[in-house]
Amino acid sequence: MTDTRYESAKAYYAKLGVDTDAAIAKLKEVPVSLHCWQGDDVLGFDHEGPLTGGIQTTGDYPGRATNPEQLMADLELAISLMPGKKKLNLHANYAIFGKDGFVDRDQLEPKHFAKWVEFAKKHNMGIDFNPTFFSHDKVKDGLTLSSPDEETRKFWIEHGKACIRISEYFAKETGIPCVMNIWTGDGYKDIPADRFGPRMRYKDSIEQIIAEPHDPKLVKPCVESKVFGIGVESYTAGSGEFALTFAATHDNVLPLMDNGHYHPTEVVSDKIPALLCFFPEIALHITRPVRWDSDHVVLFDDETKEMAKEIVRCNGLNRVYMALDYFDASINRISAWTVGFRSWQKALLNALCTPHEALKKLQDENRLTELMVMQEEMKVSPFGDVWNKYCEECGVIADATWYDAVAQYEKDVLLKR
Ligand code: RNT
Ligand code: ZN
């Protein structure tokens, strides 16, 4: 059944100049970073207490993972339902303290992540990493790397440096470069009296962090910008201009765009080709903002498709590090992971099955009426048959019945937590 349908879809695409076999083969090689933090509402294992720092999860669906074993078990089920190549995205607050006991974030060492390395190796994944500048009592007055309090700032700089060392350890262990992303929620709720000072301190702090010795082929530091956060509506130190200019003026630092971090009518799909004109490599956080940076589960929607198309048609699949970043606590978390990852896989496959050359030609010849007709035609292409074939080749269930395994696990495991 899949085969006949796939053969007919393949013929449809071939007429447009698209080789669906090649699209499928290509996508199997493209890593997408899966964030560990959807599984436990971004809480991690290094502190008691709520998620703070301008980000929020909402909902109290049962079954949240509360320890490393649970989180790994949940991840394992999610991964088994996702086609394609995965990387694991960890946050520093997911450190696993063994018998030597707890250390604070400025003292973290590779050994605190050894279990994660084991997990990643078992699943053939590289690892990406994030220092955690939130949910901690040393966030002073909402500030970390931009704090006017030198002791506070120093603590967080040391945390960043420790994370560079851990990132290099991940890269060496897995043989795959580690993308290390710096995001802080530093900012002010109301009109600040000094916008320059915090940014100069933020700049100096990140410079000190990246001065920690590392091989730029193994560790890829990124700076993630944000327009505002909950409780820091008026000013964020790491604004768009700040992060972009920082990356542009420092060797081997990548800008990271999170598509929830801009004004609602701005689109990251348009920013991707702009940045690729200048940066050898860039990084993305893929999320779904609903009215604000709400971090809803990624769906196969128009802007998601458009971002994937830009990456593909800029020939940027090996220049853009793609990571998912969302957290929904109101639905089954394993399903949230799976739906989001599968949606981004669909978007990439859809992009790889788009006749970009033919469409560009229409644009360059100013045949914009026909361009519109073709773009609309592509929306009803037999893409689903290519998707089914891709899932089949990856050994995962193509249709929505993958959810049966999640429902069963919810009953057997999650509801008993
Ligand atoms: C917050 C940023 C940041 C976080 C993660 C948990 O708005 O998007 O990337 O979501 O670090
Ligand atoms: Zn993000």
C-alpha cells in the first residue's frame, strides 16, 4: 500500500524536478537536537523549587519525570517514535550528582554528566549544552551575567566557563561538536535608568566565558537573544541587536535565534537567509509562540514550514544547528516531545520535496503570478505518502497510531508516579 502510493507520489514530484528518494536519504543524515527539558517542565535535578527567570510552563498533566532515570526512560520512548537523526540537548541543571554529592553550578564538572554521555552513546547521539542562568538562588534581583554585584556576576561567569569545559568533554566523548548556548533572562520589568551598563557587563561576562580554553571545532558557543520575558517586559540585556552584534564581532561565536523571541509580526524564516549572508554557521531554537513566547509544541504549520524551506533552499542544512525548545505541561509530555520532533521532521522533508529551483526561476523571471499558483499547488502535493515512506525506512510508525505506545506507557508508568 505504502509502496504504490509512494511510487505515485514519487512520480508526481519527479515531474517537478524533485527526487524524493534523495530527499529521504538526505533527511536521515541531518541531526536535530532534542531538548531534555520538555520531560520535566524545565526543572532539572539540582534544586528544589520553581522554574524562574522569565520563562514559564503552564499545566499540571500527571507523570512529570522527577529524576534522571524517569527522564531517560521517557526520552527513550519518545525517541523510539521519532524518525531521523537526533542529538541530545541538555541544560546544566540536569547534572546528576553521584555519591560525591552536590556541587553548585560554578563547580560543575564533566563527571556530573557522565550518565548522560552514556545515554547519548547508547542512542548514537551527539550532545548540545546550555549553562543554566535561571532557577537558582544566586540569580540576584533577576540578574546574572549583567549583574552590578561583582560576586554574583563572577559566580555566573564561572558557571559559563565550567560549561565550556563540559561541552568540550561531550564533544570528545561523542565525536560530535557540542553547541553551547548562552541565554539569560537578565532584564528589568520597568523602565531602567541604565541600559548601557548592564549590556557592557553582559558583554564582558560572555567574553570571559568564551576565553575559557576550548577547541572551536569541538565547542560552538552561541548567544541567544530575546525581546522580553515574563517579569522583564521593559528591558532585556541580551536583546536582538546585542546578541547579533556580539556574535558578529567575536570569532567562532554563533548567533542563536529562537523563533519565540521576536515581535509577533517578525518571522525567523526571513532572518535565516539574512544571517546566512554573513555567518558561516548559525543556530536555531524552534518553538511555537502563541501571542507571546509561550513555548507551545511545534506543529507542522506555515511558519515552521517556511523556516525549514529557508534552511534547505539556502543550502544551509550543514550550517544551521537546529534545536527544539518548547515545554508544555498541560498534555502528555512524551507526546509533546514526539509531536514537536515529528513536526520539524515533516517541515524538513517538505522543504526537501519543494521544487526550489523551479520556483526561484519563476521569481527571477518575474513570473510572480505563476509563482503564486505553484506555491499553492505544492500545498496539496502528495507529501503524506513521502512522509509515510520516510517513517517506514526509519523504522517508526508513520501514522498517528504511534500514540498507542504513549497511552499504554501513561497507564503503566506515568500515572503511577
Ligand atoms: C528562554 C529561551 C531559552 C530556554 C531554554 C530552557 O526564553 O528560549 O532557550 O527556553 O534555555
Ligand atoms: Zn530558546
